[in-house]
Amino acid sequence: MANLEFDSVKDSGKRQEFDTGSKRDTREGKGRYDLMPGYAMRTIGSGNFHAMSPIAVFRLARHYENGAVKYGPDNWLKGQPLRRYLDSAIRHMFKVVEGMTDEDHQAAAIWNMVAFVETKYRIGLGVLPKDLNDMPLPAEPDHGMACELAAVESPSAPCLEQHLNTAISEAFKTLEGWTDYDHAAASAASMMRYLDMYHKMHSTPPVASGNIAKN
């Protein structure tokens, strides 16, 4: 059983001081979990957050952190057309298929599908303009085609490629206008599983870092 008795707080050596005079360790490089949109993350997690990959969520949080540095926190929440997110998500997914590592295409694909889910929700609430929904009219699902939903919902999908194939398929179904369930959330969930499995297949076992709590 893990030792849960700690006598110190993990320290990066850097400090952040607030106008009030309060200080704490810097959050640089730790990911901006506070920038991940609540509704979209709850939808993608389906309420079962224990089953979500902490590796994928961390990579997503780092993508939000990097984006905040470049554009400012929550800049995307000002509103972008829905199809812009799909265009970018599918492009990043095929960059993953291509094996490109010039940027974090895996996390970027997830980010765009998360942004799609959250933006569509906020359009429905009236928080964002209706004209940002530039999607085609709802399409009737072709129930004669094989449905990947079972693979999306199961964390034990048969292989790495299946997760990626499912993510791309669900993204195209979103673009097509399918409304039988939330295909955008399903696409993001599949990309998260792909990222998690890819990481585990291509990384060395972690080295124990000691019993020091993070602040």
C-alpha cells in the first residue's frame, strides 16, 4: 500500500505572488485544468471520470496552457464557427495518421472536438450567436452502416488504430449532421483513448519520484 504520510510539499523552485501578497508554487508546465470547459468535459466523460485517461487529460490541459500563452485565457470562448473546429480536428487526426510530431496533433484534435461540443452548447443557451452554428441540416443516420459506438464506450477496444479510426469516423458523422447521439463527444473520447494507449506503448515505465505532495 502506498505511503500517504508526507512531511513536505513538492517545490519547483519558482513562485507566483498575488496582489494580496499570497504566494504559491508556479503552475507553469502543469497544464491549465481550469480552462477546460465544464459541460464538454462532463459530456465526454459521461460522468465516469475515474475511467478517463489522466494522461490524455493532462496533455489536453497542457494544450490549453499553451493556447493561453499564445492567445490569452479563454480566447476561444468568444466564439468561432462550429465547422472551423471540425476542419481543424479532422486535419489534426490525419496528421496523427501520417505520424507527424511537429506539434501535439493528438491533443489538438481532442481540443477542437471539445471546443465544438462546448460552443454548440453555448449557442443553444444563447450565450453565443446562432450564426456560429454553420452545420448542415440534421442528417438521418444510416443504420445499415457499422456503428462504432461500442468501441467508443469500451475502454478495451481491440487496437490502437481502432480508436483513431473511430475518432475520425465520429468526426465525419458530426460534420454530416448525425443526431442519434453526440458524435463530437464520442470522437473526443476516442482520441483520448488513442492518446492514452499511444503514450503507454511508446513511453518507458515511470520512475518513482518520492512521497512528496504537490501544491
